[in-house]
Amino acid sequence: MKLNWLLPFVLIALTISCNDDINKIGTSIDDTLISIKVDNSLAYTTADSVYSIPASPVTNRTIIQMLGAVDMVDYGSIRADFLTQMRPIAKFDSRLVTEDMLDSLVLELGFLPSSFLGDSLTPMQVSVYPLNKVLEKPIYSNLDPTDYFSPEEILGQQIYTTSRQSYPDSLINSDGSRIIKIKLARPGHTSKELAQEFFKLYNDKGGILTESDIADFFPGVYVTNTYGKGVLINILSSVIKIYHDTYVYNDQGGGGLEENEDITNDDGTHPLVVNKATTSVLVSSNEVPTINHIISTNASYIENAIADDRAIIKSPDGYDAHITFPVTDIIKKYREVVPEEAENTGAVSGLINAINFSIPIKKSANDIFSNYGLTPPPYLLLMRAGGKVADSNGDIVEMDKNQFFLDRKLTDGLNYFYASYNSTTNTYDFGNIRGFITNIIQKNPNGGSIENGYPIDSDLILVPVMLSTTTSDYYGTIINAITPYISAPTFVELDTKNIKIEMVYSTKTY
């Protein structure tokens, strides 16, 4: 049996009575009664209303990649690697770099020391494989990497740890991020030869490489751990660089060369000297497909929570939460004071001023995993589980979780709402979701009624997400994108007995 929960509705009331003399100029020109009623007796006890459901596959496109594997007592295990295509990002000066000056082609993975989970001293081995075809679009979280690579076609391997002691200053950037370097080479060939192969492609294309040009060189890379368990890191940057020598101007050479100018002096001397250098040539970014491939298992605490029908949210590759929202009860209460027939005749009008919705968490449950660095998802998205909805244009459309992410939709105050986790109150506060109810009353896309209920409209889900935002002096924080939260393991158990719904409405009788 699913866990019961109590949803108290607080109906705040204030009564204002007007009986103006309509012969006087000013105030009102008709007799009305405006009221915001108080009813503290309204309470709902709903069985089977909040529980966990397996998260369905979603479009899994991200610029924050996960790499590694960890086991956590009671929580379970998680293993993560990633596949990504690459795009060109820089140009060579062919007069300053020649083919014989190339040394190697290197994949550099950057991560912050604060962005890992597990034991920093655990030795791990990362292996890199070329993709044998471009990634499909859209990309789903249940992708099988073996469809895209061959284990025999390895490009490179490298042992690493996340400990500061294992990183010389040369592998630490100015922002504190650390670098894992993997020298790349095709089987039977050197890294220098691979660098020369890329350089030739670059020159043959006149320094302008298209997506298809890069796909011909190699469609992308699969980056995975082939040894070790105990560390999971967030890769913040994946860049392929060419290590090479380059000519640089000495004091005698002056400021620069004109186009087609010879790089030798009239007396045969050379105004240039040679230095070591690197040039970033390919990068994984949000312009190209990238997918985190994640496999997780559940241990005792998670398994018991699911068996007991407790409402947990676990990501990635885990669980969303299902909510049976008391839509019928809300509309029924509203219609008791604003009957539809009276509203249609103009005798009574009504307004739902606010429906405030918040969900606390069980802090004690999260404390169990705090030593692993597991935290609640930073944001939760509230949306319909299915059925039809009226969108912001008034059009009736099918509701689909994955379509939301495919279409890169944003919250609209009608069908999609988000809440950020407040670590002070241990609460997800969605604020006023009034538009959700008023949209059903006005459009009723699924044909619900007080007599038969609103079962389709009442089925909601909570999905862990990540928000991409910008800040404006004029508009404040602006949400640019909402994506599935797949950049780090998260866990939260909802305190279903203390979910709060506050309803405020007013009526006007003519």
C-alpha cells in the first residue's frame, strides 16, 4: 500500500461589503459583494498519491560529462562514461608550423577538484576509442556504446587520480581545474602520424573544416574507464590539442610578416626561432552531440524505499516521483462558491488568486549519504504525466516528458513549473501554480468533470532537471534552457506527510 499524505488547504478570507448610493458620483456604480472566504476545515487525505516511478529514457544531451565508477553502501553503484563528437576551434598559421614540426595529438580532459565523488587516491585508467559513426539525433539515455565503437580500435590510455599530489603545476590551470592528458594514436601508428594526418586534412581543406570533414577524420570519441572503481568526476572540458614546434619572431625579426612574405632575410639568415607550443584543434561543446552513458544499481536503502512506496527521486538513471494532485477536490471547492451556471449568467464571478505548492524533504534520509557528497537535485520540474494540455497559445497538445526536452521547452506558468532546492528550509517551493488549475477550468482538454473526476489532469510527475540561466540588469534571472539532470548523482526522499497546498480564491456577487 502506498503511503498516505495529508494536503491541507488554507482558504484565507476577507469580506468587504459595499452598498453605495449610485446617485453619487465616485466609488462604484453598482451593488456588489466581494469576498475572499476563510475555510480552515478543508483537508484531504489521499492514498497512493506520491510514490516513485522508474525514470523513462530521456534525451541525454549535455556539455558536462561524467567519468568513473563508485560503489556506495545502501545507495548502490554507478558507472559513467561518455560519447562525444568534436568540432574545430582554431587555425594554424601554415608559415609558422610545418608538418615535420608536429609532435602528437592529445585529448585533454579538465575537471575541478570539487567536482568528484569518492576517494581521491584511487587509481583509475581512462581509455579512449574512436567512434565508427556519428551519434544519432536525438540521443537517448539508454544508448548502447557498443553500437558506436570497436574495442580493438583504441586511441589511447592514461592512469590518473584526482589527488592534488599527483598533479604537477603544468597540469593545473589558473582556475584550479586539473587536466588528464591522453596521447592519441591509431593502432599501428604513432601519435605524431595522427597529428600529421589531421594537419594534412586541415591544409587540404584550406583551413576550413566542416562537420563532415571531422566525421571523415573520426566521428567522435568514446571515453571510458577500463580500470579502477572508487571515483566519479565531472568533465568540464574535452579538448583535442596538437603538440608541436612553432616559429616565433625574435628581436631581429620585428613585428610580423606580410601575406606571402618570405620568412628569410636577404642575407640568408632566419629571423625566426623555434619554441614548443600547443594548438587546440577540436572541442566537445553544446554545438555537437554529447551523451553520458550511465549504468546504476540499487542497494538496500533504495530497494527498501521503493518496496515501501516511499517517494524518492534518484538521478541519473533512477527514479522520478509521481503525484496524484487533488485537482477534482480543488475545482469542486471552487464550484461550491462559484457555480458554473451562475458564472455563465453573470450573477457570480470568481477568481483563484493563488495555489501555493511546496514539498519538504526528509533531511535524515539524505544525511545517510552525505559522506559520499550526494545532495538533492538542484531543481525539480513539475509537469503532467500524460494526456492533453492547453499550451500558452491556447492550442491543445499531447503532453510528453521527453518531448518537453526534445522541443527545448521552458516553464510556462500553465503546464510546467520548477522549484529550486532550499537547503535552509529543506524544501522545494514551486510558488503559485494557479495557472495549472485555471487552465483546466477554462480549457478542460481531457474532458474531466466534478462528477467523474479529473484523473488525467491529476497525474503529475517530478523530474530532476538542470537550468541554464543568464542574468540581466533589466529582467533579472532568465532561464535559457531546462535539461535532464545527468551531470552528477543525486538523491532525495520527499516528506510526503508535510506537503503543503494553499489555495486562495475570491468571489464577486452582483
